Amino acid sequence: MLKNNVAPVVLAGLVVMVLISAAFEKGAIGAQPPDGKAIFLNNCAACHQANGRGGGPFPPLAANSDVNRADSSNLIEIVLNGRSGPITVNGKQYGANMPAWRTELSNSEIAAVLTYIRTAWQNNAPAVSEDQVAAARAPEALSGAALFAAKCSTCHQKSGQGTTVYPPLAGNPVVTAADPSAMIAIIVNGLSGPLTVHGKTFNSRMPTWKGQLSNADIASVATYVRSAWGNNASPVSEDQVAAAGSRVSVEVGAAIFSKNCAACHGAKGTGGVGPALAGNPRINIDNPTPMLTTIVQGRNQMPSWRGQLSASDIAAVASFVRSSWGNHVPAVTVQEVAAIK
């Protein structure tokens, strides 16, 4: 009788072993969820500090209103796609760039580290799920027209006619220019301060869409705007959007000037040990190359700032000087600084 039961028992044991093996392969048994704290310490703490308080150009995550917001979509987008340009946290501005972690961390790892951040250091925000990250990583594609309706029409109006505050896009020479780089830069990096279109000045603020929209989405909506309402300009490619570069922050430049330059040139650019910068003809020309060459290479008593300041910091401080104390010439780009050898 025992002999007759051996085969069924062995068969049942084999079935159980197969099922357990399959469960292990699928991660149903024994798979450990990612450790959000360990991921943070290995990848994020060098900038934001182990206690989440940040430091220098890196913003704090502890008591950060964006981190504690119930809607985590913006936070997920920043971790996935990175972020450039200044950000204000608790009334203080920070200028560091946030790298994209899309290719470095999996959906489950991003969900785990964000959940840790949103519950550490007395933060008290809902957890982030792997499904939320997956949806943000591969969002449902929208047409340029749909993106414009969802993101842009409130300010610029559905027919691109603008308002008394926001400039029109229909017939706008920046929009219809053969070279779309100026338009792309405004969408990617944002714009604040006066802007004149068709002889009328608008003083509204354009938000930064880098990190909020993918390069493909920005290319799509820019292409739509350049071909709608009688505009008849060439389409915009994703590569053109990717080449737009980081925003140069005059606010960051002001802080750099105060720390590194004011002792010689005066807090108001009136000079001292170094020459006056206010009204300086070497500065008040459209071509910034002479000024940038002096900053990068040094000149007479002026030290070389190459290696001491990043290209983005040099662009920021040069843009600040070129727009302060009555100076009124165009801002400097990071690319123009990088071109100085």
C-alpha cells in the first residue's frame, strides 16, 4: 500500500517545487523591495545631505513644500527627467542642476526613494507607487494641439491671440522666425521681464517647461504653434529642444558677484581696486566675448576664474553685470562661455 502511494507523493512534491521555482522567478517569493533609505544615501545624500537639509546650491528636502505636496507628479517628473535653473525653497533660491535618474534607477527604486524622502525628517506625505512612476516614465502621448490646449491656452488663448498681459503667438516674429532656437529657449527655460511684440510691451512671466514636459512634447507643441493661426514656420525636432541648454539665472549671478567680485568692483559696480563695471563700454556691447575672455582668462590684476566657477556660474554673473546699474545689454549663454578657450 505504501508502495502504491509513492508515485503520487513524488509527483505532488515535484509540482510544488516547480510552483515555488516559478514564484521565485517572478519575484513573488523572497524578492526584497528596494530600500529607499539606502538608495537615498547612495545617490542623493552627497548633494541633499543625509539629514535632507541640503547645502550650498542644493535645496533641502526636509520641510520642502514640493516634497510634502499631496500630488507627487511634479516630484516624480523631476527625479525622472532632471531639472535645471534656479528653484526657490522656503524663500531661498538654489541654483544647482538636478540630474535625470531615468536610466539609473528602476520604477520601483524611484518609488522607494521618493517614499522615503516624503516620510523622513518629519516630512509627512503619501507614499509613491511603482505604477505612478511607470505612468510618468511613459505617459500617454498627446498631440501638439492637445498639449497647447492643456498647458498654454489659458494664457495665450486658444487662437493664439494672447491678452493684455500675455503676448500673442499668432504672427509673433519670434514664433515664425526661420531659426526656432529663440522660441525653444523660452519654452524650455522660461522668461520673465518685459517682452515687446508688434510694438506692444508685455511684462508677464513664462514658466520653465523643462522637467514639466519631455523634449518630445516640447517639440510637438512648438511645431503646432509654429504652424497654427496662419503661422507657417518649419517644425521643431526633439534634438533642437535638447540643445536649448540651461537657463542663466541673473539672481544666481547676483549672489556670485556679491561673494567673488564686489570687493574689487564695488557692490554697485562703481569700482575700487578694479575698474567700474557700471557704464563700462567694454561691457555695454552686444558681443560679450571681450568681457567673457577677461573673466575666463584673467587680465592684469583680474584673476582667471576658469576652474573656480562653472560655465553656468560665469554666464550668470556676466548676465547680472550686463543688466545692472544702468547696463542694458543681452544676457550671456553657457555656450558663449564654453567657447572661450
